[in-house]
Amino acid sequence: MFLLAFSWQAVPVSIYAVVLIMVCLYGLHRYQLVYLYYKHRKHQPKLTACFREPPRVTVQLPMYNERYVARRVIEAAAAIDYPRDRLQIQVLDDSTDETTTIAAETVQRLRDAGHDVVHLHRSDRTGYKAGALEAGLASAIGEFVLIFDADFVPPPDIVHRTVHYFIDPSVGMVQARWEHLNRDQSLLTKTQAVLLDGHFVIEHGARNRSGRFMSFNGTAGIWRKSCIADAGGWQHDTLTEDLDLSYRAQLRGWKFLFCPDIASAAELPPDIESFKAQQQRWAKGGAQTCRKLLPRILRSQLPAKIKLEAVFHLTSCLVSVLMLLLILLLYPVLYTKLSWLGRGGTSGLFVDFSLFVIATCSASCFYAASQRELFRTWTDSVKYLPFLMSLGVGICLSNAIAVLSGLLGSPSEFVRTPKFGVSGTPDGAWKRRTAYRRKLGVSVLPYVELGMAVYMFACLILCVESGDVGIGAPFIALFTIGYLYVGGSTLMLRYATARGLPQAADSAGEACGEAVPAYLAVGAAAPASQARVEAANPELRQVP
């Protein structure tokens, strides 16, 4: 056995063990976040005072080619319950298609109705979203800036419920929780909802309430304009300008608040291509921000707990790379185990069990806790956890490529997530909206993903031959399903697009018109006013 330990067969086993330990460390970190959340569960932000005179607020709506949702978000912003003379709405439009016409017409109609809405159209996309936000600040009249992406539906009471937290002069940003317009549309959207709920409820809750750094999520958050300027403004050298500015602002001493009881609904990507595009941008942007800011954070005089959490937060994008390495090493490790120990060998059981408990169960615990906090039960959502694990593995190849590209400093265009104006109904009307779909043959990645499914199936066969059917085989089966689903769904969607879907319902007017009732339903559920805020917080004192 001593000689075997130094044979070539031991090399993949050794690398596998090192990578597995690293994955388990991130699993332990998930447990820590759940622990911190419950430890500081009662430390929610509370209003202690309110402005006697409503401060000026600018609502920024950055958009690029959003023909299906542009009208909806502009009208929803105009319906915000706040004094009109104190509320400015900026439509930051970088579009190159008929979105510009839709936005201009909507803005003009609202201006005629007495709203302070301006349409700012740039002829180029310099800086992408960050560039549009920075350009808008030059003419923003508000002391505070509320940002919404085009697929969001701002609730009418969003300003009244957030702006008073800025009575504290150290508060630089207040983040609302994301809710989901089409949570129940499909298995994919239900799984995404669980994924994002975990991020907002547990991650944000744990970090913010325990005194660690959290991030602005790019939308559904309100900033103090002077905080943005003090932190160096919006910068576009990363694809996650929100994460970048968040850390720079908190390094300057600004305080962030997360208010889980304030929610704004948005559209979840309804197809696998849109979901993958979103995840790739977040993965690459996270890697770029890590490369840019982590050395500065580690050199700072911040407390150790903040530095450690920043390390886990900013390097979390590496998990996709580590998972890909584990999967690629799986077959040689299983083959070595079989050749060394024969069928029924049990020495790998401890390692497999550690992976199961620390990595996989930590994710299950993490997401189940978020569902229980939101819905007081986890039973309705826990059934989606196996598919969530499959989906996470299925996209780890594309995410790993994005992460490596970000770490190596490779520049890329800001690829925005396509929006379809879905309103939560399970009908297939959105499938006819093909204006922003990628064309067939753009990438060979789906074929590689299907190849990974075949590779995982070979690993499954080897796992069964080794007799490890109790723990290893079920997880390998989930991984196989993940790659098969992601690669197969991508190709099916591209072939359907290439064949040509009915275009009769693809006019911008029809698409946007259909989306408006979804906004009205959300707005009707959330009446708001300054009086409502004060009634809910009778201890508030008014501050000039």
C-alpha cells in the first residue's frame, strides 16, 4: 500500500481529496451563515425617526433593448406613492431597437399627466449599465437614488418604506428583498426562486445583522447619492458594478441595511438560455470584483470577521471551478478505488459521507431555512432541492469558464438577461417573443454539456460496479440529470428558435400591453402612504 500511494494512480486521488476539502470549506461556510442568521435573527433594522419634509428622490430605470417590459416598469415607477414635486424618474435608455420609441412615448404620456419623468437616451453603451447610471447622476435632482432594472415592478410604497432609514447619516444604502412575478411558472422558475430566496433571506440577513459586509443587488435598492460619490462612483471595469461599489462604499465606512419585509417583484428568466446568461455574468463579474478588491480588503484595518467573510463572499465564484474539477476527477478516482479495493471497497465511504454532510446537506439546510422564514414551512419547497443541486452542477461548466475568464482579466461585453414580460401565468405566450433569443450555432457549449452527461453516466456505471450505491450513486445520478437537462434544454430551445415560432403576438405594443395587468395586481396588494408608515411605527419622531 505504501508503494501504491506513490503510484500514478494516487495523483488524481490526491488532487480530488484537496479539491474536496476546499469544497467542504465552502459548505461549512453555509452552515456558518445559517448559524449567524438565527443568532442575529431579531436584529432587524428599525425606524427610529422620519423626515418631516419628504426628501427628493430620483428613481433610475436603466434599460437596454427591453421592448417587452419597458412600458410596465416606467408606469410602475410613476405609480409610486410619493409627492410628485419630490420624485424624479429617469429612464436611462441605451437601446438600439424599438424600446426607445416605447420608452419615449410612455415618458411623454406621463409627463403630460404631471409626472417628472425624463428619457435619457445614449447613442453608445460606454460603461454599459454602470455608465448609464453614472450619466444619469449628472442630472439627478434627488438626494437619494432608487434603482430598478427593467423587469422589476416597484411597489407603490417602496420610497416611504425605505427613505426614512437615511435619517441615520451613516446609512449609505438600503436593499429590499426580491420577490418573483413568475415563481410558479415552471420547474426552472420555482428552483430559481428557492435559489434567490436563500441568497436574500439567509446570506443578506446573516451578513448585515452580524456586522459583516453585504452587497447591493443592482436593483430594488436606494442609495444616498453622496455615498456613491464618496465611494468613487459607478465604475465599469467589472460586470458586477453593484458588488464593486458595495465593497468600496463599505470600505469607506458607510453602513448598509437589508429590509426583508420590503419586497419588489421581478421576472425570473423563464428559459435555460436566459438563466445561463445571467449566471455567467454574475460569475465573471464576481471573479473580476474579487481580483480587483480582495487584496485591498485584506490590507485594510477591518476586523478579522469582516475580512474572513469577504474572502468567502468574493471567492464563492470559485465553487463552480472546484465542482468542475471534482467531476472531471471522478472517473479516475472511482477506477482507482475499484482497482485497489475491488467491489464493495469501503475506504471511500468516509470521504463520500463528508461531501454529503458538509457540502450537500449544508446547501439543503441553507435553502430550507430561507423557505421556512418566508413561508413558515419548508415542505412545499424542499422537493425542489434535488433539482436545484442538479441545476447547479449542470451550469458549473459555463460558470467555471466565466470565472476563469474574469480572474484572467479577459474583457467582455455586458450581456444583459433577456426579458419576456411574463406575468406569472403558465401560458406559453412569452415563447413567441423571440426578438432577443440567441441564434443556433452560437456556441458549442451545449454539446460539451451533453458530453459531460455521458461522462457522468459512465461514472455512475463505475460507481455501481464498485458497490457504492448507497451514497455516491444517487449524487452522480443527480449530476448526470443536471448536465442532461442544461445541455438538452439549451439545444431544444435553440432548435425551436431556428425553426421559427409564430410572430403574430410579437409586436411591442401587444407584449407590453399584456404585462401591465401584472403590475396592477402587485400594486393593488400594497397600498402606501407616509401616514401608513407612521401608523405602523408610532414611536417615530420627525426630523427636519
